[in-house]
Amino acid sequence: MDGLEREVYELNGALDATSALKEKLELRLVEARDECVREVLDNTIALVDAHDIEYRRRRGELLARLQPGTLDGTER
């Protein structure tokens, strides 16, 4: 596996992690009763969303640089 493919797989892992984190934060947000806690959770969710957007942008750039078929098991 070359460096670009490794980076794509790492970004996929980061996207999975941010998705799981966001789900847990959203559950806590629903359960939160204190307005200060809700505000902190809202801000944290926004930060996780920003990272998700950046990871998706980077992954898109990397995928555009890879040859078609290199990540679906049909390489070389």
C-alpha cells in the first residue's frame, strides 16, 4: 500500500471516529438539562462537524490523485 492509500484509510478511520463521537455528543445534548451544558455540547458538536468537513475534503483530494480501482481490491 502506498502513502496515498494509507492516508485515505487513515482518514476513513478518522471519519468513523468523528461520526461515533458526534452521535454520542448528540445523545448527551438531548439529555442535557442545564443550558450551559447544552451550549458546551453545541460548540463541541460544531467543532466535530468542522473536523468532519476537513477530513472529507482531504479524502476527496487524495482519492482524486489515486488511480481508479486502487481502493476497491482491483489494484494491479
